[in-house]
Amino acid sequence: MILIVVKYRVRPEAVDRFLDEVADFTAATRAEPGNLWFEWSRSVEREDEFVLVEAFRDGTGEAHVNSDHFRAGLASMKPLLAETPLIVSRVVDGEGWDRMGELTVDE
């Protein structure tokens, strides 16, 4: 699978509306056949930073970055950003989340 983590630093005036502004992009990406997950979080250390964790099945990433909603999403996001996002993108084994063996919880 393709695992991607992106950190977005958002302009102060856009922080409160950022997730609403990317809602259409988020919904369209989650609807892609190859999308495994597309999850936004807000940093607990920087109130102006949002973190996106996303994953796609192998071979489907190109369709994602060439889609109309991807281009539209980036265009709508750009004026909200304080700086160029930071990204980690890797191909990793698996197709989903695994349980953490070092910290098991009896359920």
C-alpha cells in the first residue's frame, strides 16, 4: 500500500475553517476505489498545523493525483496555507492497520 502523511501549516485566519474548506476534497478522495483511509487530525503541539494520514492500494496513487478533485482540492487549499506542506510518502507492506504487539489491551 502507499502510505502518506502530510503536515499542513495553515494561516491563522483560516485555522477555524480549514476542515470545512477541505471537506469536498476529503469526501471525493474517500470515495476513490483505491483509497484505504484519508484521516485529518489537528496537532496537539501547534494549533495551526493539521496532519493528514492517508493510504491507497498499490497502483492507485496515480489515479488519485491525476483526478479533478485532487487538483481542485490543492487549488482551494493553497491560499489557506502558511507554508509548503511537509510530506512522507512510502510504499509499505499491508492493506490496513495492524494491532500493536508491544501494547496489548485485554478487552
